Amino acid sequence: QVQLVESGGGLVQPGGSLRLSCATSGINFRFFAVGWHRQAPGKQRELVATMSSGSSTNYADSVKGRFTISRDNDKSTVYLQMDNLKPDDTALYYCRVDSPQGVRIYWGQGTQVTVSV
């Protein structure tokens, strides 16, 4: 059974930092592409950051220079370090993993990030 369990969300003031984690099981993690997406109230889900199995990264323009995606293949876990957070970063953040060629896609349940004074 495939499981993706996110953690690390919470309430933070503007300019603060959070680190999200997504622990996976039931997949051969090192061969999967990984990513983080987010969905704010009333908006469509959007890509935040991705990392290939070869560790190539891609970021949304809105988070470049502030967010960093990383992975630990030994722990089957993907991380999102978020620095200099802004109120516009408030959203439900989802972890996603894609098998090679995108044959299988799995999503986590989401973790809430709220940036507010």
C-alpha cells in the first residue's frame, strides 16, 4: 500500500520559515520524481517545486530563491524548506510522487501553511 504522509505545516509570521516533510512508503522512492503543489482557497492547485529522480529541480517563479526542495532516498522522504514566507504562500500544501514515465501518480493528504501576523 502506497502512503504519503506530510508534516511540518503551521502558522508562521511573514518573513518566517517552515520545513515540510513528506514520508513515503510502498514505492521504490529513489526512482520516483517528487514534488510539492499547493492550493489556496478559491484557487486552482499549482506547482511549487519538483525534483527528478536525478535531482534536477524546477520551481514556480513565485517561490524561486525562497523555497528549496530536497530528497533523502535512504529515508524515502521529500522536503520543502520555505524561507521568507509571505501571506500569499498561505495554502494547503500537497506532496506528489510520479513513477518513471508518469505511469503512477500519488498524492499526500496535504498540510496547511498559514502566513499571517
